[in-house]
Amino acid sequence: MRWLIRGIFIACVAVAHPVRGTETDTLALIGAQIEQHAVVRADFVQSKQMAALKRPLVTSGRLVFSRRHGVLWQIEQPYRMSYVLGEDRIVQIGADGVRRERGMRDVPGLAQVGRVFRALLGANPATLREVFEVAVHGDPARWDIALQPRQAQLAQFLGTLRLAGGRFVDAIDIVEASGDTTQIRFRNSQGTDAPDAAELQLFVPGASAQ
């Protein structure tokens, strides 16, 4: 599960903030497109290829990214499982609705990713430059961004991360240090102002929509 969480954390926010030089202008424009929505919803298909397996592991479902509440990753096929990924916690929700919460410190390797997530979400370009080598191609209408970790702790599990899209993120390709790869493809992406009532209940049980 760790590789999935890592990918979601980085992918949902990495494209939204400037880095340096001529890339700054392009990334700022890309970020302006994405940041205008408080909530982004999309359907996804994820394929995970591991050296130990002959066939890739394929899952599909729905992603909800809320700047206020975090990431809701809902797997619908071939089984049902949801994950709420916040700044300092991970909540697993089974098909029976039972919630199991874990602190970021309880999951090996995620403390550093959490730091990266907070830096990106907080638009801290100095920390971003510290963490990634960034290459940007294209323009806001059709762009491609490659991220390569500079820090040894992140490089222990992440090789390269590539994102592509236009108005929204359309594709994510992750190459882990182990050689395992993950491809995530999004479709039917839509932006809105707030989570709906059902999504809000998964993010914050007992909360009511405004």
C-alpha cells in the first residue's frame, strides 16, 4: 500500500507550484488552471507492474482531491476499499465502512513524503527545489513534467515521476527505485467548489455539507 500512497500524495499537488527559471512561468500558469478548483474529481485506472509478478495489478475507481480535506482514493474494482490521505494521517475504509486510522509516523517511509506534500501544498518553492530536479515541457494547454528526487531519503523508493495533462492531470507514471512501475490514467476530470455530502462523510465522519 505504501507505493500507492506515495504516488497519490505527490501526484495530486506536484504540478501546482513554481520551481525556477523559465519553468517558473509555465508551472505558474499550469498551477493557476488546477488551483482554481477547491475539489477535483476523476475516474482512474491504475496498473502496477512488479518484478515478482508476470501480470500487472490493475485497479480502477474514483479520485477526489480536496485542498481542505486531502485525498479520497476509492478503489471499486477488483475489490472495494477507500483511503483518506490527509496531512498527518491515513484512514483506510473497508467495504463494511469500518475505519482504521494510522499516523504518518507509523508507516515507514511516509514521513519524508509528508514533508514534501506539505511543502508543495504550501507553495514553498525553496523546499521543492531541495527535493526534486524538475523538467517541464509544453505549455498550459498540453504539458509534461518530470520529477527526479534529489534527497537520498526520497530516492530510496522513488526513481522518477512523470505527470502529463492539460487543464487537469491526465496521466502519472511512477518508476520506483526497485524497478517496479505504476501507471495511472485519469478521465472524466471535473472541478467543483466543495465535496458532496457522501464524500464529506468519508473525509470527516459526522460533518454536514454547507
